[in-house]
Amino acid sequence: MKRRDFSLTLLAAGLAPVLAHAQSGTVRFILPNATGSGVDAITRAAQPALAKALGANVVVDNQPGAGGVVGLQALARSAPDGNTLSVVSNNVVIFPSVLKSLPFDMPGDFTPIAIVGATPMVLVVNPSKVPASNHREFIAQVKAKSGALNFGSGGNGTILHLASELYLDAAGGNAKHVPYRGVGPMVTDLLSGQIDFATAALPSVQQHIRAGTLRPIGLLTSRRVPAAPEIPTMAEQGLANFEVEAWFAVIGPKGMSAAAVKKAHDALVAAFADPTVKETMEKQGNTISISSTEQAQAAFRRELAKYAALVKKVGLEPQ
């Protein structure tokens, strides 16, 4: 083989992976949550099916910080070409009510694509720190300690923070809030006894509940979930009508074209209909019900007002 031909062969071989990558493309999902969170578990479970539906490589990029503001800021600054999206929780509609300033407008700097579903939340305790097995025993200990118990969350103003505050408000208890840089570090400290209790998405603590290293006090859902039928709801334990919902959605930066939005929405419908993904969602306790884009946009505006009222109810001061 001539030197020139040999060089061209080497060049072609070296470019092959690059060309394949360029042809398939890459869609990056920026998660404003740490690994180990409910949103992270959902996204990674759907990642292969999303890649198939989008016809592209799908990369999960965790960017936690400030309860999720860091990742959302990165998304807001991304090109609106459909290649950068995010799976978010309802943290995003709470932030405007609990943070004095944000580096973006919610939802003005984003494109809501679909509300994908909801994930159950559960209040859990470290059993060696809090010897309670149900709501009545737990709240009795909270009251007896007069605010000495502490609880963790994935950050100030997150749905996990607000959920615990709403529970304490409804039950008449008081405890100290300890914010973390994501759910993973919070769960680590809960397991080691640095904090006493927390509200968490069921998928993020399910393995610890099964192992007995965390004890569930009650679900914050309206009814029990098939993934953990043994855990009662707070409502059936005496907190009438008590429910705090944790939903998750897919959003993109503002300015996405109708075609890009449709492509992303169609991929979500296909991915979450995949039998493997459906089975995983059921095991995690998630309920999948994908909204239209128009419904998602209306829901974001409605939920902003709803959580503003709840934040005011429990007396959280903007920080």
C-alpha cells in the first residue's frame, strides 16, 4: 500500500467514531440534582429508551448546587436547539417564592415540554436516633424534644424542605432544618445519624428502608403505593387530607422551535411506554402520566401560585 493510501486509511479509521457520533448526535440532560435523587433515578432508568426514541446519544449531566439553581442556570444559557434538556421536580416552581433573587425567570427563561408524572415522598427516620414507627409516636417525640430534632433536605426551598415544613405545620411540631447540596449527601448523613429525619422521594431511600437502616413513618401521598404497600399514608394515620405531591417534568431553554418541542415530547411518550422503563417506574413507585406541552405550560403557571401560598402558610422567609 502506498504511504498516501495508508495515511488515508488511518485517517478514515480515526474519524469513523467521530463521524458516527456526529451523525447520531448527543442530547444532554442537565439534572439540577445530585446522583441518588429521585429525579436522577428516573432519568437514568429512562436513558436507554430516550436515546432510542431520540435517535441520539443521551448524556446525563448532574449539576447540583443551591438546591438546583446551578443546573437550571446552565440550562437557561443553553442553545434552544433541542439538544439540551432537563428533568426537573416541582422545586422549580417553589424557588421564586423562597429565594430573594434568581439568575433566571421561571418559567419565562424555559420551555416546559411535559409533566411526566409523580413520585411518592416518604418521611423517614434514623431508627437509632428516633425510636418511632408511626406518625403518632414520631410527632409525640418531636413535641417532647421541643425543636431539638433536626431534619435534612436537598436544599433550602426544595420540595423536600417544604414537604417536611408542611408536615410539621399540620402536625403541630417544630424541628431544625439542615439543608444539603443534594439528596445523596442528605441520605448519607441521615444514615450516619448526623440528622434525625427527612422527607425523601421513595426511590432514593427504598433500599435503605428494605435494609432496615431507615424507618418509614408515613407516605405523603393520598393513598398507598404498590411499590411499598406496607407503608401507610400520613392521612390514614390521623393527618386528615394531608398530601404533598412531588411531580417531575421535562423542560428546555426558552426559544425552542415547535419542531424541537414536538420531537422531545414524542420521545418522552415513546420512552416511558417502553416495557422495561414502565416496569422500573412501577418498582420505584412512580406514576407516569405525560401531559401535553400546552398542559405543562399551564401547570407551571398554576403551580407557581399554589406554592407561593404554601410557602406563606408555613412562614418560610425568602433567603
